[in-house]
Amino acid sequence: MKFEVERLAMLAAAKNAARVAPSGPHSEVINGILLESNDDTREVYVTATNHEVSIQQKVMASVGESGSMLVNARMLVGMLTLLSGEFVTFSADKPEVIIVSGGRCVYSINCLSAAHYSKPVIPFPEETVTMTGICSLAKRTVFATGKDENKLALQCVNIKLRNNAVHATACDGVRLMMIKDSSGSPEEREFMLPGRSLQMLASISKDDDVFEVGDIDTSVVFVRGDMIFTIRKLSTGDYLDTNALLKNVKPIYTAVAEADKIKEALGIYSGWFRARACEYHVD
């Protein structure tokens, strides 16, 4: 394997993959990022998975020799961050040893053969709908998803696309969050996305990113440019009937207030409680 690639483009792809690849006391294989170069298409594929979500990105490169290698995710990000120069070169002339060079610096590190890696199946959806605003959607819903392993449906954000609008619901049995945003897609679809997986997608996205989204077997697939992100479904069946739930809610009173004023007031009280906690701690 040998290729030369723009350092910043490769660094961006490596950072996204590193967010997916788990860290901690896992096997070296699952902690890795799979690099694959193709001298016919002049492309490098960067792949990572934690078996709940998977990501594959395509980076254009000058490929001298096709090949593949499994590199530790954090080490790859660290090397690309510290290297200088516009371009970096990857080469693997010896088995399970990769050399990364850029500017005046050269790294030689031990890696694993790609044969050790259980490469995820990342399908490309034939039928898709368009979604945007992933970051704001995750910010307003994921906090209200449940943590109970016995209630998988409540760990999910239920997303419905209908009537040119995105309807999203999250509930942990105590809190209920329902939002509605406009959508440019007239098609009707429904997805149940695990909250932690949706949050991971949001962490590598911008709110104005446009995704083509498709539902394939056990995965929901998000396509953005040269990146494919898949989320494995953790729950099947119907989500809770939120309309019936809301009918049983009998409010004592209702009030309308400006959101900015409410946020300001909550900030004041939050600061007061923190100050009181510090006083008690000192005493």
C-alpha cells in the first residue's frame, strides 16, 4: 500500500472515524481505523465501526499501490495533527508496518493486517429522503431518551417525515420532548434512531449538512457527499403512542413566555445554586 494525500483532508476523515472507533479496554482490532487504497480509482477509503454505528469516507489521493492496513484510531489522528506540510505519504513496504511522512518528520509504526478486521457492511440506499438540521434535532431530543436496557424503544428518537415536516419524539418515561421542523422532502418515512448513535452523527456534522437517508434491513443509512454513516436499529416495532399519552396530561395551568427570558432566569437560578453549593462545601 502506498499513497499521498492532502493532510487536512485525511485528518478530517481520521477524526470522524476516531469518534466512531471505541476507545478504552477493547481489542486492538476494534479500536482501529481501516485504510484502503485503490490505484484504479485513485481513492482511499477510511472505515471505522463500533458495531452500533459505522462510517466510511472516501478521500481522493495519488495512489501508487493498492492495499489495506489497520491503524490505531488515536495514533492516526495524533500523527496527522503533528505532521507538517500540505501532503502526507503512507507506505507499507513491510508486513504490518506503516510509514507515515510529512515535512521533515517520519513515523514508523506497527499495525495490524486488514485480514484481522471485521469490515462492516455499509450498503448504499436506493430510495432515500432528504434530511437536514441533524445537529439541532439531536440537541433538542437526545437528552430526553431513556437509559433502561429493558426498554430499547425509549432509548430511541422516533423521527417521522410527513407533510413536508420532520416530527421527532423522545421520551424516557418521565420526560417527553416533541419537536416539529420544516422539511423539503414530501415523502413519508419513519425511523427509530438510538439516541447515542444520533448524537454521534451530530458530533461529526454541521446543522446545514444535507443527508440522503435510507432504511435498509437492520440499518438506517445517512449519505453526505463522500461519507456514508450507518446506524444499527436497536429496537423494532411501534413507538409509544404520544398522542394518547398527551391526552392523559391534565395541566393545572398554562403560560406563554419568551424563550430568551426563561433561559436567562434559569441561568440566574443555576448560578445561585452553584454558589450556595460552594459555600456549603467550604463550611
